[in-house]
Amino acid sequence: MKLIVKALAVTLALLSPALSFAQSASGPLTRAQVQNEQARLEQVGYYRPSKQNYPDDIQSAEAKLATLTTVTKATDPAVSAQNSR
């Protein structure tokens, strides 16, 4: 019984660093992707962050952008057709 517990502890200790460094499948963002996202956020009213309201401002702009994207996908047949490819 003690051997199983020790083996499990060693296995978890060896696996935890590998799992903690998991990255997304898409990889790092390119400069163009970041600039595109910034432009889209500015279109929904986000400009420059103030230190006092930064988290609220960016979260609000991201929520507006997500809503706009969802509505566009649902109402625009061209976007729906393009995304289904």
C-alpha cells in the first residue's frame, strides 16, 4: 500500500511541471493579430486604458465585441457560410 502511494506521489510530481506549461494549440499571437484585436476593441468604444478603470473598461469592450461578433455570425449569411468551411 505504501509503495502505491509513493509511486503515485512520484508520478504526480513528475507530471505536474509538464502540465503547468501547457500552451494553447494556436500558439503565440502575431503582431498583426494583436493590432487587429486592438482595432476591433476601439470600434466598440475602447481607446486608452486609464489605470483606475482598466479592468472594467477592457472587460466591457470585450463583452461588447463578443456580443457584436455573435450577432454578426447569427444574422449575416456570408459570415455563417464562411465559418462553415
